[in-house]
Amino acid sequence: MLKGLALTPPIVGRISIGKVVERGGKRLPEKDDEFTLTSQVQSHGAWVAHPLDETLRQSQRRTQGKDSGADPTGTQDRSTKLRSIPVRLLFDDPDLNLRSAYTLFDRATGRPLCVGNGEACKRVTSEGIRSQHCPSPESCGWAEGRCKPFGRLNVRVGDEDDLGSFVFRTTGFNSIRTLATRLRYFHAASGGKLSTLPLDLRLRGKSTQQSFGTPIYYVDLTVRSGMGLTQAIAQARTEWEARQAAGLDQAALDAQARHGLALGAFEESAEEAGAILEEFFPHREGGRGGNGPAAPSPHPPKARARSRAGQPPGPHPLGERLARKAEDAGIRLEDAP
């Protein structure tokens, strides 16, 4: 087996709440107010829709027709905004289903430069990859504000592949915090039976002072529509015991997944990093990218600051700070400096 290669959960498709569009000769990320399920294939610069995307929309139209008491066939023109997806999880361990970290990418190579959790990090240095203290993005002078939270949630959609998953990637703090909280609550409430719990991935909206009153969307995880928590847990326990009786060892599967992820220093490969950079870490004008320097410096932040100006660096310009806050909230300020 290849050494240094992280073995990530098998991916058969993507779940996104946005897309990359051409505007002014540049490819820029654009947020959306619904889910889209895509394959892993691109055509003419856009991701090709996965067949399950249309299947879920048709199911939604039929449900709407039954609820309204008219047009039960779903042929009438109805809203096709996909804001809820029935899902199952691959693992019982919450941290295997949702993996999040503060991440700094190198725009020149598309590879991660530094990945940390707010306490410790793995960082590319002139001596190779080293484990160092992670002070979090707000306090890290090395990253200079260009590090972001980056999360990946793997879920099962449909019944075709029990070990294949759709991946939802996000740099949204609201989505990462909400998903992490829900996973831990469901894990505790179900006695650790996350892999068999019937769930829905839901898109929610809210307005905040940081978003200047504009609605922002984040992802939540709830029990399956039409079910209560106790009913969902009872079903999860029954299915978990049936799988165990059939010989499926969920604990061994979780252990193997944990071992596979630990084999590599970073989860993202150079092959997929380009698309991730384009969608989640867009380049900013003015000479400062959104994802870190072209190459890491082996010198500590204070030494680099003194070598540049003989004194510690000052705060970022107000316009740039506002642009960064707006971007993190899912808003793109066209004229931000």
C-alpha cells in the first residue's frame, strides 16, 4: 500500500449550495438557496448533475401534489427548490462523518500548507511537514488572516452503494458548527447508532449583522421528515442490530476509516485541490489571495515582520477586513478593495 496517502471515504458525487460562474472574465463562486447533487464530472466548466438530483426533485413534486390534494402525478409546475435531502451516515463516529479543520492552501500548487484544529497543526516547512501549535486563524501571524475553517461531510444518498458517499464541502462557520453539534447530540441520544439513524440534510436561512441583513444559508441535520426523535432512534436500533446479526461489523469499519485517514498528512490531493480553491477560496484582487502565500516561509511571523519593516505588522485595511467577513458569511462584495 502507498505510504503517505490518506484513504478517504469513497465519493460518488457532490452536494453543493452554490456554483462557479463566469463574470467579467473571471470564474467566481456564487451562492445558491438550494442543494444541487452533482457527479464528479465537469462539462464546459460546470459540474454535471447526478441522476439522483432529478430523482429527488421529482419525489418532492409528487409530495407537494399529494399535500395540496391536486395533481398527485406531480406534472403541474411546482417549486423544485431542493432544500431537504434524505441521508444516512457511513460511520457511528461523528468525527469520521464530519471532518473539519482550519486550512491554508497554496494557490500556486493547490496543496494545503497548514491544517490545524486550534490547538495543533500540520504545517509545510522548509524541513518538511512538521507538527506545530495552532493558535486559530484570528491569532495566527503566519497565515496572516488567509486561513479558513474547512469542513467535509460524507453522507449516503439512495440505496445503490452502501459504502459510497456524497461529500458536502463548506467553509461556512454556521454549517460546520451546526453539523458538528447535531452529530454529537444524535450520537449521544441514539447510543452511538449514527450509521443507521434516518436523517435529513436541510438548508436553512438566517440574517445576521455580519451579513448586513442579507439572508445567508447554512446546512443542518435533522431526523427524517415525518418522524420524531424517539421513532427514529427505535428504527436505528432495530436496523443496527439486524446488520450486526447479518455479520456487518460497524466498529471495525469505523476503525479502518480512522486508520486510513491518519495515513496521510492532508486529506485533499493536488488533483482535487484546484476545484476546491476555485469554489471556496477565490483569489482576491490587490495582490493578496484568499488562501495563503505561494510558498511557506520557515521563519516565525515576528521575525518575518521585522525583516520587512523593522516593526510588527499593522492591522489589515478596513475594506479588506469587511470583504473577508462578507465572504465568510456567503456574500461577495463586488467593489471591496
